[in-house]
Amino acid sequence: MKKLQKIPYHIAIIMDGNGRWATKRGLPRNYGHKEGINAIERIVLACLNFDIKYCSFFAFSTENWKRSSDEINGIFDLIREYLLKEDNIFLKNQIKVESIGVLEPFPKDLVEALVDLKEKTKNFNKLTVVFALNYGGRDDIVRAVNKFLNENKKDITEKEFLLALDTKDIPEPDIVLRTSGEMRISNFMLYQMAYSELFFPKIYWPDFNEKHLYKILKKYQKRNRRFGGIK
Ligand code: FPP
């Protein structure tokens, strides 16, 4: 793979197509989520390789609670197992782990595993991986507004608003990509993606790999980002 000139600082990923990947193979949906975790591993390592500094994964949305309890518990089991893995790629590769979203409704041991991994990796700076868990863009915005209301703050600026969001320590995404060919944002970082470049590769998430990401990065080189100005 040829060296790229313009590397995005932050890519945010809507991992879609796990269920369809499994159904196509006559497997239960959670097999798709299991393969989805392997894709996360591949893409995290690819980000290190491409020198991308932030990578966010939409792992569980505020709307995903509508799924069957079997599927939800299956996803929790996978996340728990993944976060508790002793030889995890985060510690091995000096990757900082962060999360956005409201963690309270998750099982206590899962939250503890996540908090522990965040603590252990907090001084790493090669790459930051952000897991969006029980995250919704609208919920993020409404919680920020309520913070200001509770503090009796008026006339806030866009900068102050950005700093009240869950992503306060995370730059706005340069790229938002959603796999599986669906062209929707589905309540991901709504405020933060005002000027993100959007990509919708027609590949189910469990099949997504470094080559697919490279193709997107190559297309990104050609995008002329104007941020509302003229260039
Ligand atoms: C979308 O596919 C995928 C999800 C809603 C869940 C993905 C979650 C994981 C892989 C767990 C990873 C989390 C961490 C923190 C390691 P879908 O089920 O909507 O697919 P479909 O549209 O084909 O049904």
C-alpha cells in the first residue's frame, strides 16, 4: 500500500451489517457480532499502521435497547470478554481507550472492566480508541443543554457547547464511515459531524479490513474540504 499524504486525525465508524453477515450464513445474529469484534481488532491495528490518532466505534446505541434480550446479552458477553482479555491490543500497543455514552444501564462488571481499561491506558498516546456505548447524538446534545440549564448558564458559545458534549476531549471526526451500504447516520455524533466527510462502503462490518479502509483513505485524499469557505 502506497504512503498517503493527507491522513485523517479522527475516523468514526458505524459498524453495520453484523446481523446480515450472520443470517446470510445461516448463523445466529450474535455470530456476526463476534466477527464484528475481530473487525474492530483489524481496524484498530490498521489505524496504528496509517497513523490515525483517533478511531471511534459505535458499539451500542441508545436505540439498541429495542433488540431482543438474547441479542443484547450476547453483545454484553462479547464486550465483557473482549475488555477483560489479558493480552489485549490496547495494552500491547499503547492505545488509550475512552468511551462516550451513559454507562449506568450496563451490567456492573462490564462497566468495571471498561473503567479499569480506561484507567490502565490513560497515559498512552499512540492512538485513542473511543467506544460509543449507550450513546445517542440527540441524548448527548440534550444532556449538554441540561448541564447548562442546571448551572443557570445563558448565551453559551459553540465552543462551550462542544466542551459540554461527551466528546469534549476528542476532536471532531474528519471521516464518518458506515459499512453495509446503508446511507444513514442513525443518531451517531450528530453535532460533531457537521463537517465530516461521509463514506458508505458496501461491505458488512465483519468483512471490513485494512484494504477497505485504505481505499477510503485514498478517496479522502481527493475530497476538497472547504468548511463552508471557498477553495
Ligand atoms: C450493527 O450491526 C452492530 C451492532 C449494533 C453492535 C456491534 C457491537 C459489537 C460488535 C460489540 C463491540 C463493542 C466493543 C466495546 C468491543 P447490526 O446488528 O445492526 O446488523 P444488521 O443491520 O445486518 O442487522
